[in-house]
Amino acid sequence: MSANMKSRRAKPLGRRSDAESPPSELWELRLYVAGATPRAIAALENLKKICEEHLAGKYSIEVIDLLKNPKLASGDQILALPTLVRKLPEPVRKIIGDLSDTERVLVGIDLRPR
């Protein structure tokens, strides 16, 4: 896994936009990938951009490389890659793909109403 694909925890960056969740809520996100493929890198970059814009200071991203830890796929029932799993706040939500469709991601993780 490249340096860009390592798990990172966001630092508080200030105010949130009016479309976001309450300030005390931490969003726990997992991105499942299979190595540092162009699609996996794009998914991580897209996710970081979305999080900084809509969840600044209130999220953590854990990148799980299933080439290194294939057994971890069963816990979240991962069937395709890359897959984003919103662990918190509950309920769990999943989105498959490179996360390039920002509107789809926002609706899929319940940051924006359908």
C-alpha cells in the first residue's frame, strides 16, 4: 500500500456547512480496496474531498486493503471493490465504486436527503 493509501484521521478544521450532521457526531468510514489501483486511489481522493467539504473535523477514514487482509471482507460483507462503509453514525451504509458521483455518495451515506 502506498503512502497515500494509509489510514488517516481528520483533524478538526472549524465550522461545518448547514447541510451537515450535529457537531458532536463522529463519522466512522471504512474504504475497502484491493491494492493501490487507480480506482482505489481515485475512491480515496474523492472520499477525502467529500469529507473535507461536508464533514470537516468530524470523520475518520480507515482504508482496508483486502490483498493484505482478505478475512476482513467478511465482517462488512464486502462483495465488490472499492466499497465505502459508513460504520457510524448508525445504521451502516455501503457504496460501491470510485465515489466520483458526489451527489450519489452524499445521498448514499445520508448526508443529503434523497
